[in-house]
Amino acid sequence: MRVLFKRYTNKYARWIRILASVITIVGFIVGLYIWVDDLNDNFLHFLTSVFYSIIPSIFLLGFAEVIEILYRIHLRLEFTAEDKTLFDETSESE
């Protein structure tokens, strides 16, 4: 799966990404356990478990990307505001 950012700067986005990975891994393990536990046509249960763990993970990864985008926009606006006040202070002192 392709993500927009290789590394997240926001701690909440990082935790959400970790949570999405854990959900996918646990869903796959549970699906394998169900499938191996009873090999009488339980492959559909395996697919269902994997499907229902991947879909929320995709939503969580998207949510983490949105959080990171908003956080970086906030940092950029904050940096721009600091530069603007610094520019205003230097122009007033002249």
C-alpha cells in the first residue's frame, strides 16, 4: 500500500499507523486459526476475517494521512505567522 508520507512527525498519526498494522496482523492470524482449526470448508471464514481486518486498516491509514497533512499545514502556517511578526517588528524599528 502506498502512503503519502514515509515518516510521520505527529505522534497520533504514528500510533494510528501502528494500530492499523496490528489490526491487520491480528485479523490474518485469527483467520488462519479459524481455517486451520477446522479444514471443512472454512476458507470463506478466513477470507472474511482478513477482509474485515484490512478494510478498517485502510480507513485508519487514511485517517493517519489526514492527521499528518493537517499537522504539517498547521506547522507551516505557524512558521509563516512567526516570520510575518518578525518582519513586522524589524520594519517598525527602522
